[in-house]
Amino acid sequence: MKTSFIKNFIKGVKIGFDKHSPEILIGLGIASAITSTVLAVKATPKAMELIEKEKHRQNEKLIEESTGPECSQITKLTPVDVFKTTWKCYIPAAISGAASVAFLLGSNSVHAKRNAAIATAYKLSETALTDYKKEVIETIGEEKAKLIQDKVAQKHVDEHPVSNNQVIIAGSGKQLCYDGISGRYFESDIQTIRAAVNTINETMVYEMYASLGDFYNEIGLPPTTLSDELGWNLDDGQLEISYGSAISDDGRPCITLDYHVAPRYDFAKLG
């Protein structure tokens, strides 16, 4: 019983450390940096004392070696002599500083590995969803697939009623639209959105990628906190949008935007 408790405790600690290792490493890095500063400050009086002793020793040596009545004495040590005299005083501070750098680099490494894992998982999920959509269309036909898409779009609109959201005036069009990625309502028209899609695809042909923020800019929507971090890469295909239909809670017909290829984080990565 006691052994089982200890094993579970150790396992729980390990899981907790793995989950919060970046935060723990950053905390240790900051603590080590502070400790390094404190140790350096504490070592300074001892180092100054050693410098004065070394100056006294060197001056006594000059007097002993002098052959004349007068002997010029040194008032300060050379940088090399200062280092030779005091370096041992700062060993603890140097070790703590090196540990701080190691902890912060370790935290950065953990973040990089996690981001790579998330990107890989996202890519696999995106591929699986794309394949699933294609299979659904081939199995039940485009008309029934469109009917399902409209039902899903209606559900999203019902869950985010327009009466609880701001409607952004994006252009001259007056048709109510709903962007599923940002969850925003805006007024526009199919022609404006299609023109924006064509512009983004032209950009991708020449530059190989385009951001979600670029698309929002084309249709007149303000950027979001993540829109410049997400985007499309030509390797995944061009931007393609399906237009669903739903009825908002205030009775207006609403066009919903369904992106065939979802924007991803590493969209600017070429090759």
C-alpha cells in the first residue's frame, strides 16, 4: 500500500513537471539570474580586499628590488592582475549565471518541441478533415453534402446569435455574412468576397503564401490578434471558400464562409 502510494506520488510529480516544465524552467532561470547578481555583489568586497592586498604585495616587492633611494609604487593593478587576483571570488556567481542561461535555453527548447508537435498534429487533423469532406461528397453527392453544410452553418449561427455580436460594415454590400474562423458578422456581398479570394490566390502564386490578415484586409475586415499568424501555403492548394446559407436570430438571411483548407500557423514555411 505504501509502495503504491509512493509510485503514484512520483508519477504525479513527473506528469506535473512535464506539463509545466517551460514555466518551471523559466522560473529557475530567473531565480538563478537573481542569485548570480546577489552572489556577485557579495563577492565584490572580498575581491576589493584581495586587490588591495595584491597592490601592497607588489609594492613591497618593488621596494625590495629597488636600488635607489626612491621607488615608484603602483596605484592600481592591470586588468590581467585584477582577473588573476579576484576570479575565484566570482565562481559561484558565474556558475549561477551559467545555470540561468541553461534553464532559459531549456525552456525555449521545450516550447519549440511542443509547437512542432502541435503543428504536426494540426496538419494530420487538417488532412484527415479534407479527406473526409471529399469522401462525403463522393458518397452522398454534392447536393446532400451542401444540405449538411448548411445545417452545420445554421448551428454555428444559432450558437453565436447576431443580436449578441457587432456587425462590421466591411464594404458597400448589405448582405449579412458570418466568418467561421473569427466568429464575426459583417456586411458584404458574394462578389467582394470572391474578388478577395482571387486576389489572395494571385498573391500565393507569386509569393507562395498569404496570411489570413491579408484576406481580411481584402474583404474590409479589421485584423484579429492571430490573423497575421495564420495563413495559407500554395503547397496545400489555393484558397477556396464554400458559401453556406443560414437564418440569423433577427430573421435575416446570412452567408456563412467555409474554408476548404483551414489557415495554419507555419504557412510561410517554404519547401
